[in-house]
Amino acid sequence: MFRRCEVLMLVLAGLFLLAAGAYTVPRGAPGAELTVLTGREAEPEDEFIIPSGPVDINSADVHELDQLPGIGEVLAGRIIEYRTEHGPFTSLEELCNVSGIGEKTCESLRGLVSFGEESK
């Protein structure tokens, strides 16, 4: 009987410490799950935005594009500038024509971006 109480107390203490640790890990610390990909300050309303589906590369604004992996505020601006000058994107490969976006970045965006109604 005494053994069971000891085990139960240890389990409860471990759960308490685990729960307390989850609330004390500062953002950006080693082991934290949130990774900041850009140098801009996060706005309270966009700290945990996870796109619900593919981002339409032809209609997304800077803020929406900035949420994509490897795309910061500067590259988002270049994407918008490129599509303004050359028209809508029709493929992922065409996105590689944007200055600063290489093949690795393009490949990391596969499945995360769409090209609007024109490409379907």
C-alpha cells in the first residue's frame, strides 16, 4: 500500500513539473516549437496563424505570403512585385523566377501554395 502512494505521488509531481515547464519556456528558446522566420515583430493577432489550406500565390497579400516557410516580408514583396509586372503565376516553377527564391525554397512550398482559378 505504501508503495502505491509513493508511485502516485511521483507521477503527480512529474505531471505538475511537466505542466509548469510548458508555461515557462520562452519563445525562441531551444526546444520551443515556435520559430520566427523573419526579423519583423509579430502582431498579437498573427502569432499562431496556421494557413487552413494552400495560399493562393496570385491573390495573397504580404502578410499571408510571410506566413509561408522561407518567405519573409522582403520576399513576399518581391512576389507581389513580380506578379504585378508579369501577371499571375501559373506554376511553382515560375515562382523560382522571383529574385531570392531558389529551387529549395520552391520545393518547400509544394502543396502549400495554389495558383488561383486560372491554373485549374
